[in-house]
Amino acid sequence: MPPTVGVVLAGGLSRRMGGQDKVLLAFEGLTLLEYVAQRLAPQCESLIVNANGEPRRFGTLPFPVVTDSVAGHLGPLAGILTALEWTQAHRPGVEWVVSVPADTPFVPSDLVGRLHEARGESRHTLACASSGEQLHFAVGLWPISLRQDLREMLVKSDIRSIRDWAKRHGYAEASWHTEPRDPFFNINTPDDWVTAKVLLQQERRR
Ligand SMILES: Nc1nc2c(ncn2[C@@H]2O[C@H](COP(=O)(O)OP(=O)(O)OP(=O)(O)O)[C@@H](O)[C@H]2O)c(=O)[nH]1
């Protein structure tokens, strides 16, 4: 598997969580952000956390916290761009970045390998994860060769969705089952938070 930098996307505003910063909520004795980072880190050459604005709110982390390299809340694409540019500057020879949102606690342990596999078996330069019928564009494999293309698009156009950018280039799809639970279940609301705790207990019992 080619060396790959992992980025945990944590630049969101948590509006649907009712004013709490969801990535700082306690999960298995860690914050949700730490929990997701720990699941992804073993699969990557190195890992960074992407923030938007004040990085100190995350406390002390064993990973670099890198703030968006373009100003404004431009969404998760800005986090992917930041990770591509960071990798180019700090990890010479590494050509790939895998992104995972910080609100996705059950991210699978074979994520990075399967994304590379799907891309390698296709004619595409990108790969995204899917489960059931749903594509999860924020969970993807991105080449650093596209960083300039992404920067120009973010700065010069009003395209903000990862899906629109991925569609412009074409992407392979790596699929996971949704049973016994969706590995890409993500937490947006207080109800999702309750569901995530139930899913965690079920996972422990298996
Ligand atoms: N770097 C960066 N990441 C973002 C930004 N906005 C959202 N994200 C990330 O994109 C992913 C999906 O975000 P959402 O869950 O849709 O948005 P959110 O802001 O976290 O939550 P809501 O405010 O409730 O929509 C999460 O990992 C966010 O951290 C941004 O402006 N910059």
C-alpha cells in the first residue's frame, strides 16, 4: 500500500449538535476526535487533524493540528486541500491523503487499504467509500497531484461540495456492508449521539 497521510476533518461548526462542539464530546474515555484519530492512525504513514479557526480548543493532541489554508468556512473541501498542501510540504515522497470526518466513530480498520485497492483496480485517480446505497464523499483517497486544481476551484468558483469536485475527476468506489452497523454512521445531532453510544455497546458485546 502506498504511504498515505490521514486527515481527520474537524473544521465544522457543530450547529446541529445544539451549540456543543461534537468532536470534543466524551467517547470511550477519549474525545470523539481522539477516538476517530486513534482508529485511523495505524493505517497511515502519519496523521493530522484539520481545524478551522482556533486549533487550541482541541487541547493537546499527539498529532499536528493544521488550520484551513484558505480563509472562510469553505467546508470539508478546504480541509482536504489543507491536508494535500501539508503533505506536499512536510512529507516528501508521500503522494496520497485519506480523509475521514471527525464525527464518524466506526471508521473501518481496512479503510485505507481498500480505498487504494479500489482505485488501483479502476482507471480513476480518486476513490470514495460507500455503504449500502450511500456514497460518503468526505471519506476518500486523494492524490496530492490534484492540490493545485482543488485550490483554484475553491478560490475561483463557488463549488464547495466534495461530490462535485470528485465527479469532475471521476472516482472509484470502495463498498462496505451496513450490517451489523454502518461503518460510516456519523454524528450530527443529540439523537445521533445517543445512537452512537448504543452502537458502541453492541460492538463491545460482539
Ligand atoms: N476544514 C473544514 N472542515 C469543515 C468545514 N465545515 C465542515 N467541515 C467538516 O466537514 C465534515 C462534515 O461536516 P458537517 O457534519 O456537514 O458539518 P458540521 O459543521 O461539522 O456540523 P453542522 O454545523 O451541524 O452542519 C466534518 O468533518 C466537519 O468537521 C470547514 O469550513 N472547514
